[in-house]
Amino acid sequence: MSILRGNAIVGQSGGPTAAINATLAGVIWGAMHSENIGRVYGMKNGIDGLLADTVIELDGYFPDEDAYEVLKRTPAAALGSCRKKLPTEGDAKYKQTFEKIIEQFKKYDIKYFFYIGGNDSMDTVAKLSKYTKECGYEVRIIGVPKTIDNDLLGTDHTPGFGSAAKYISVTMQEILRDTAVYTVKAVTIVEIMGRDAGWLTASSEVGRLVGLPSPDLVYLPERAFDMDEFFQDLKKLLSEKPNIVVAVSEGLQFADGRFVGESTQGGAVDAFGHKYLAGTAKALELAVKDKLGVKVRSIELNLPQRCAAHIASKCDIEESFSVGKAAITAAEQGVSREMMVILRDNNEGEPYSSVYGHMDIDLIANRTKFVPKHYINERGNHVTDECLRYILPLIEGESYPEYKNGLPVFFEF
Amino acid sequence: MSILRGNAIVGQSGGPTAAINATLAGVIWGAMHSENIGRVYGMKNGIDGLLADTVIELDGYFPDEDAYEVLKRTPAAALGSCRKKLPTEGDAKYKQTFEKIIEQFKKYDIKYFFYIGGNDSMDTVAKLSKYTKECGYEVRIIGVPKTIDNDLLGTDHTPGFGSAAKYISVTMQEILRDTAVYTVKAVTIVEIMGRDAGWLTASSEVGRLVGLPSPDLVYLPERAFDMDEFFQDLKKLLSEKPNIVVAVSEGLQFADGRFVGESTQGGAVDAFGHKYLAGTAKALELAVKDKLGVKVRSIELNLPQRCAAHIASKCDIEESFSVGKAAITAAEQGVSREMMVILRDNNEGEPYSSVYGHMDIDLIANRTKFVPKHYINERGNHVTDECLRYILPLIEGESYPEYKNGLPVFFEF
């Protein structure tokens, strides 16, 4: 292992989460306390900011430990984000883009590059790793995962998932209470984020594992949605009790690949003939109203799922911070062109604990970790206890922001 | 003042809130600690439960003070709710219904009747007050207000409003953070509850008063919505910065009385020709997409506004509890056929405080307290500082439930 001295730069990319700033705080904390790293820079709006030279010095923002605590509890990407896909070899702007990046690296004497993001962001890390290796620029590049969707390979779970799952499972407990107060037959359909993977929808059922109320039907995008079976199940449930709560993934599809949210009852159009993408829950609301004539309400949990820092998972926030710190340690030890991962200590009967590792970025980028088959019941309308046992420790503990004047105190760069 | 000895019964009615159980806890606490009240009963599902004789003894559920604390932090109506409108004199079932109620009163020796609810529930209290007075049955009847909408007359604000306003204003801070991470031009439209009164939508702007981010445009149902002015304002804002956040009341109407959520761009219909009630934010999303071609997202905050006990206002929860206790004290002192109210101590420069009073129910039932004209700016696209100064103390402090296994602990009857 060779010692590498120079400056570090960190950026955030992709959709916000309630925990991505905890990871940023961890990276900055680690860099500030490193003997090998000099200045610590931040790219505004991810790789876009590096290219556009909207680069800021972060050192002055952290005079004490309290500043890290505020950043840890701040939702969304404090440095800003982007959805940039770097060009591939052969693309027109390939050479120009990467030469500009190297030029920027030289300008700021960057020897450590940390990129916090999801699937698409790991693609950026992979491409930059490849280019710098080929051109021989010495820099240690590490991807630090974040995504509420929990769909990255190689890591037991993703930083950000636990907090989204916490918000969803807590809100589901409240919705189950709310919808239970009347005796009139009613169906409530709750739409949860996740276009490809159903991890977040699965988390809405976690109350069942500990004897609390839970949704009556739960549908994940990993299984083709069958409208007839749905109506059968719904009718049976309505004959047994008045209030039925259904959890559905936004990415739910029929066997033929059509999205449930796209059509269902023939596809509503607006006055201009535009196809109306109603959303999965709204489409099912219309379908149930038509078919069963009962009172139906749809609820799309929407953005708060990824930014509700007011009820984050303590486990998630602490792990997100720690994996950021671990990225610095790994880079100092010579690790490069890898993504940090969280590994679960799986000792039967012992309390949950985790350790941090790293993996070849090429094995991870542009792939999706789905909810495995054995985590979904045979009928495809619930997840299994094993799935819930996997999720439960990740929502343990409550992380709250500080409040002033009744409103949360968030970090500002 | 004459001493009246007998049993008490309490019920909950109308839509759930995060604070209605705090009031229930206050009524039960007061009744349990009263020298004049013997047994304490609860009606399941409000007045419906009294008529159907689903009446339970509450005494056993409160062995210690902790039980009240859990109930205080539990959302939705723990006794269940109903939307029953009692018959009016002249209606077919008038005599039969009220005779049955008196019969039930006699069966349980009810001398104290407490009804926690909103506008419609105060109608029940008013009718029951009138009937018992006319028939000479001695009972003290008190309505205790609750509604997230804050639209009851006579009271400075309603129990339940502060917690909904807290959830909305905190979530708005998070949404403002979330939507600010990208540099691509985008409009986010947030739909907030309130069909007639815009109090909750107004609360989304409260951050502005204390120097925090706040929505760029805010529209209340008290003012006719002008689509042209909206587009003018939006275009101007988009020329100045990339991310625009708009807060709209669900009850927003055009000058001709049509709901914005009903039509806007001509009224989408589904495949069966059913009119598609998209919701206000969704309708505006389509309109903006058509007209300006920018990225638009709509968010309906939906049910969590009224049941998010996980981030309730401490001020609201404590007041809701206290007004329940105050109802018992008032009834013991001979007050009857009145609704409890909260009065604000309005001493310039002093911290917020409140006291509890009561008012003639007939002055309150079936009326609506709107956001006054001078609380809305001239252009009709913001609320004034005075409005925000009224709201700010009501969201002060955080009330959190206890958690076990990462999930909130709620009360069960």
C-alpha cells in the first residue's frame, strides 16, 4: 500500500434521500481527519459541477462536530444533484468530457474522488475509473451507494433505504388507524415508490412481524399483476371486514408488460387527447370503483418517501455516516475503482450488526437487485416473514432533526 | 350551580386527526378524577354506537398515567368515528331516534355527554341539546371541537389544526429541499387539504416568517383562482430561478364556481366516460405541462395530513388534552349545550398562551370560519405575515409517539 497525498472532492448524484447527507457528512468528516488528504472540495450538482467548475471548499463549513450532526439530519442532496450520464467511448463528446475532468483534477490537485449516488451514479464512477486508469492519472475513486430503492447489487442494503422504509412503515401504521375508524365498507390503495424493485412496498407490511396491523394486500413489481385475482381477493376480504388497505408498487405491471398505472380501464385521456398517466393507485382506484362500487381512496406517498428527514431510521443515518467515513479509510489504504458496501453480520439469535466493505464497481453498475422470489408468497399478494425479518432491523431507532420555531433546522452550504 | 351526579359518556365523530385522541384522553382523565362522575363510558363509532348499543366501559383501560400518554400520541379516533347526521324535527325518524338516545341515557344513567368532533358533529350536539332541553331530561352536553381544517367559529383555532399544520409545514420544508437539488427547470405543485377554508394551505408558507424557504406561490379557496394570472406569475418565476414550488388548496375554485380539480383542461374521462376527478394539483400539473412544457410534478399530501402522529405539534397535543379536561370542569360547574373554545392571550410581545372557554353551540354549528381577506395578499398568491404570525405558535414543539421495534406504539381499546 502506497501513501497518496493530495486533495479530495466529493459529489452527490441521482434522486435525493433522507440519508445521502449523512454519507456526505461521513466522507467530509473522514477527509477532514485524514493525514493524507489536504483540502476537501465539493462539486455542486455532481459531475456537472466539476465540469462547470462550480466547486466549493468545504473546510470552513465544519468548525465543530455539531455541524456534522446538522448535515446528517438534513434531507436531499446538500451539494445539489444531477442526472448526468457520462459519454461512452466512441461518443462524440467522450474525449472532451474526460479531458476536462482530468484538467479539473489537476487544477484542484485531486487525488481522492468520492461519488455518492445510486445505480446511474455508479456508472459515472465506473467510467471515470476506466478512463483514469487508461490515461494513467493517479486518483483513488470510490462510489458510495445511496438509494431509497435498495436495488443495488453487492451490498446487503443501500444507505437511504432504511429511512424511506421507516417513513413508509410508520405512515402505513397511521393510515391503517385512520382508515379503520368508520364502519362503511371502503378500500384504500397506497402507492409506494419503486419502479423495478419492490423493497419499499414490502416494508409497508413490516408491522405484521411484530403483531401490529398491516396492509391486507401487498403487490410488488417483481410479480405480474393479475386484475382478476386482485378482485377475487378484495371481494373475499370485503365480505369479512369493512376496511381494506392495499399497498402497491408504482412499477406494478401486468403479465404483458403494460404498467398498471398506464391504463387499467382503457387509459383516460385529457381534453387534448394526451394519455393520462394516472399512477398505479389511481388506476386501481378507478377499476375498483367500477367493478365493486365501494368507497375507494388512493394515496400516493410521493416525494416525502425520499426526503422525510423528520422521521428517519437511526440505524440508516448512523450506517450512512459510517459508510462515508469507511470510504475515506478504504481510499487511504489504497482501494480505488470500487463501491462501498454494507455487509450484515448474520448470526442467528444475535442482534443486528453490520460491517463495511467494498466491491468492484463493474460488478455493480447498471444492474438491479430485485426482491427474491422466496420473499414473496405464492399468491403474490404478500411478502414473507423472512423478507420482513430482513427489513425490520433497518428501520430501528428514530433520527430526528433539531427544531427551531417549530420547524426543522437543516444544513446550508 | 347545582351538583349533578351520574355517569359520563364520550364519543368521537367526523374525520380523524392526530390530536382527537389527546382530547379523548383529557375528557377521560377529567371524568376519572371527578367526584361527581361515576362510571365513564365510550360510544364506539360516535352517536351510531350509542344507538346501536356498542358502548364500552373505559375505566379499566387506564390503570396509570402512562396509558393517557399513549392515547394522547395515538392518531385517528381510538373509539371509532361516524358521519351520522341526526334527523331534524319533522323528519320521519326524528322521534324514534331521540327517544332511543334518551332510553340509552337512562340505561347507563348518563348525566354527562361529551362529543368530540368538527362542524357536523356540533350539529349533533346542537340537536341533542335542543331535544333534551325540550323533553326535560337532565344531562349536561358539551361539544369539544376537533378538525384539522381550523374552520370552526368561536374558537381561536381548533384542536387538531396545529398538528396538521406542523406536518404540512415540516413536509413542505423537506419538499423545498428535495426539489432544489436539480438545475433543470421544474414546477412542483403540492395539494393541501381544505375544501372551504385555506388555513392548512396557509400553514405551508410559515417558514417564510422565520427566514426559511417557502413555496413560491400559495393559493387558498377563499380567493377565486385565475389561471391566466397563475401562468403569468409562473413564467416570471421560471425566468428567475429553476425550481418553483406551488401550494394549492384542494378546494380551489375558479370565479365561476367550478372546482379547479374538476376540469381545468376540459375534464379528463376514463374509458367508461366517467368524469375523472383528478384533484387540484393533478389538474394544474396537466395545465402547466400543456402551456409551459416544463417538467411538472404534483404531490397530494393526502391522509397523512390528518393522521401523522409521528410529527405532531406539542402545543396542539397539550391544548387538545387540556381542552378535554376543561370540558369536564365546565360540565361539573353546570355548563351545558355549549362547545368548548380556545382563546388566545394576545399580549403584544409576550409569548403565546391560551385559555379555555365555552360558547353557545347554536352560534357555532353549521358555520365556517374562513381565512379573512386581510390574511391574503392583494395578488391572491400568498398569505400575509399577520396570517403566519397567527399560525406559527400553533406548530411549536414536537410531540413524538413512543417506538418499539422501530414502529410507533399506539393505544387500543
